[in-house]
Amino acid sequence: MTPKQQGFFFPPEWHPHVATWLTFPHNEASWQGNKRHLMYSQYFGLIKAISKGEKVGLNVNDETLKNFILGELPKYEIDLNQIEILVNPTNDAWCRDHGPAFLINPETKERMIVNWGYNAWGGKYPPFDDDNNLPTAIAKHRGLNYVTPGIIMEGGSVEFNGAGTILTSRECLLNENRNPHLTQGQIEQYLYDYYGAEQVLWVNDGIVGDDTDGHIDDTVRFVNEDTVITMVEPNKADDNHEILEENLQLLKQMRLLNGKQLNIVEIPMPTPVMVDDFRTPASYANFLICNAGVLVPTFDCKNDDVALDILSQVFTDRPVIGLPSNKIIWGQGSFHCLTQQEPAV
């Protein structure tokens, strides 16, 4: 029986968490060569903010890195009782994509993990075998059953409303570098069977600089069952303008399972964040919803306050907290890309 047939589903991100998992960065190449150490203060700031409301699980490559982390945590006044370290080989930091997808069954009070395949966004950044093994390692650590669908799927490519609907992008899930043997209909069936969904809604492309081939968590996010925020670029000369306008028009045409239109809240993109003449995929949509609040990446630009104000109006059950990410984004991802929530049941 599939997880769905057994009563399991992937809950929305605002569902209460037991913990949030991160994979501690150690790959120099991911942060433009020698810039990795410059983002540590922002990374530990993220850990501290999460830890105020739930446990933080840290996947750590080796004992040397573990000792470094244990030496740094007190400097940021992080409660060590809130940190759980799992020493396990890893390749990179993007836990949203290679980490475990936790499912819950509210009837039986059980949890399980989906062990999707991971190939570093179409084989772009080998090796990725250690990251690919991480879901099963965490399943064994937690004593949870896991199921292996046998296809490539990344957490940043899918967005959930908790009421049967998944949002995703054609650029990513239909890309020939993921599952070229599958049709759109077959991919949708995997999403139904293993995420416990009933409907898949598709936008087209992702933003400039996104090396994941259009992950949805940089463009459109559910904030409740029938409301999404979507990034827009008012500047018509900007390369993101047409991409985001096209996705906005698609969102306006969509209908949920109950026949309702989406409530759509528009948020302007930040000023382009450049590093070494490369445009990073900086986006306010890459926020993390956790027990302590909604952690929103900020980029030291004029639209930071605009984004925080808009998000504060749509999230009424927890605080919206802006945290600097202008150095984290050098790695081509931000808070949502770095994390994967472990839901309570």
C-alpha cells in the first residue's frame, strides 16, 4: 500500500514541529570558494531563531566539524539543550532537497519518511551520494519506517497547503535531468501516492540565478490553505519581470479542490544581490515557517521592510522575523533551502 492508502500525508509547514533539520555547510565550493566562513554568523543566527521554538537537528559531516560547532554555539548564546547533532557524511548544505520528507498519520499517531532520490539538481554538483543517503540515516536515527519511491524529488520543488494541494513548477519537475522516463501524469501520481495529495497545480519557470531549475520556494508559497504569496518584479527591464508575471497569471487561473480561487498576495523582489558578477536567486519567498515564527531572509535593500510588512499581515498566528541572508545567499539558497521540518503528529 502507498503512504496515502495507509493514511499518511505531508503536512503544511505551519503544522507544529518537533524539530527542524539542517545539514551544516562544509563544502567550500558552494560559497564561492573562500567565502563560506563569512556566512557563519548568519547561519548561526538562523539556528538560534529556530531553536527558540523547537529542537534543531544538525547533520554534521565528521567529528572535527562537530567540535567546531560545539565551540561556536555558546558564542551565539544558543541553548545546547535545543541542539541535536547527528554525525553522518554529507556533501552539501541544502537539507530541504536532500533531507527526509516526514509524513504523519493523525489517526494512528505514526510518522514515516519518504526517501526520495537526490541527484544534486540534475547531476550538476557531484558527488552527492552521501546527501542521497541522509533520509535513511535519519529514519534509522529516529526509529521510523521509510519508503523509497525510486525517483528524483527535491523538497524545494514542491509546496503544500495541507488540504490536498501541491504547487510545483514545470521547469523543475518536468526537466529531463530529473526523471526523463516519466510523463507529467506519472509524476503527479507519485506526488499523490507518496505525499498524500489529491491535486497538483503547475507554474512554469523559476527566477534568474536559481541553479535548481525553478524551485517553487523562490517564487510561490502557501501561507494558509487557500492563500499564496507570489514574488513579482515591477521593473519591466528586469529579467525576472516576465517570468514572474507569467506565473502570476497562471495562479489567477487556478482553482483549489473546493473550486475556490487562490487568494494571491504579491511581494516585490529584492534589489538584485550580486556576487562576483553573478546574480544570486535572492527572494523573500525563501522563508521558513517554524514554531517560533516566520523567518524571512533580508538582503539589506529597500524592499526588505515592504516584504516583512506584507508577510506580517498574512501570518497572524506567529511573529514574522527578518534575518540577514545577504551572505548566505552567496551559496544560491537561503533559509528554506537550508532546512527541513520534522512535524509533530
